[in-house]
Amino acid sequence: MALGSFDLTVGLGAIPIRRGRWSWIERMRLAAEITAAYVRTRRVLGHAPIAVVVARLRTPTGCHAGSEQQDLLVLARDLAGAVSRMLALLPGDARCLARSLVLTRLLARRGISARLVIGARATPDFSAHAWVEYDGHPVLPPGDGSFGRLVEL
Amino acid sequence: MTSKTAPDVALLNAHITVPQHVVYRSFPAETVVLNLQTGCYHGLNPTGGRMLEELERSPNVAAAVAAIAECYGQPSSTIEEDLVELCDALCQRGLIEIDGAREL
């Protein structure tokens, strides 16, 4: 069996989609899930093209049992906030691409099909930015509006 | 008159494609090119960006030379030199593929 192909989150079911605050236990499980997703992301990134990385993080996928689009958007944004806060606490890269990849993983586990967008701007200096969108709505900050879209994955 | 070398003639007849793993966007000051396989960003000045766009939509490099020469009001020979050099640079960085018999 090839090393590095196991899923650290086996046994950690994704938090169900529902309105209302998460319990303490649910928050702890989410923190563990984010950490595991971050470890997986770091392991894959740098060894494969970004499109392959995104595809790997999207499998296996979960399913959402007929939740409404608005509920999914709210959940996606809640998860985005949790990812940003958690990655800020972890050692290593907490920049936009890492956040976007981790969030993509979390959303895929819940059957939420999101797009990872990479943009760039040339002035005043060159800069690139990555964010995640669900149903055309940004769930991670898309920047200040100056980033032109390069690719959606 | 400078005679064309065989590789240059082959390049002029070649069709240029931008592979799927290469994406680019033109801004007023620069064209940003991203190679998704390498994760590297590349920058082209506005003229280079215009050349890349023309290369992608033209049936071959010679047609791109003609279009750009007309656009900028420059001699075809000058544009041809610049475009061949640009194709070399882009190909070396994996940003274009040349469909035609030419070794760089």
C-alpha cells in the first residue's frame, strides 16, 4: 500500500448541516477535521499540480440531504470562518491558497461543490490570490476587487 | 537580404496552441500567465501579451506576424524576429505548444 494515501479523518463524521450554534464537541471535531485537512493539503501540495491537488482533496465526497442553497451558503461561510481561525493557530502556511484548499476539502466532505478561484493583479505590484466560491458567491474573501480571475478549479 | 533558416520557416508555418494547463489574463500594464503544472506565474509586457493572444487565434505564426505588423505599423521582418524569439521563450517555459516540425 502506498504511503500517504490514508484519510486521517476516518471516524470523524462531518458536522451535519443545520441551523444554530455548534456544540463544544462539534467545535472540537471541526478543529480536528480542519487540522487533518491541513496536514493532507500540505502533504499533497508541492508534489502535484494544483488542479490535481484540488481533485484529490475533493475525494471522497459526502452528500447533503437536500439542504437548501441558502443553508449551504451559510454553512460554507461558517466553515470558511472556522478554517481561517484554525489555520491562524497552526504552525505553517495560513495564506489564501492553504485556506482555500482546506475549505475545499471540508466542503467536499459535505457534498458541497465549491469552486476554488485563483486571481491576479499586475498593479501596483504583481500579486496573486485564491479564494473559494459557492454558487457564485465568495465564501472566502475575494480580495479588494482588484484581482482578475485567472482560473476556476 | 537575410535568408531564413529552415527552423524559422518551419516555425512560421506552425500553429501555436496554449495548453489547457496554462491560463492567462491581460491587464493594462501586463499580461499574467499562470502555468498550473508548475505553479509559476509569468509576466508579459502589453506587446508580448498582444502577441500571445494573436498567436493563439491565428492559424499559424506567419499570420500572427502579419496581424501584429498591421496593428503596430511595423515591418513584418521586425515583428517576425520578435515573435520567433517570444515563441522560443514561451515554449521553453512550457507556456505554448508548437504544432509543426521545429526543434528549438
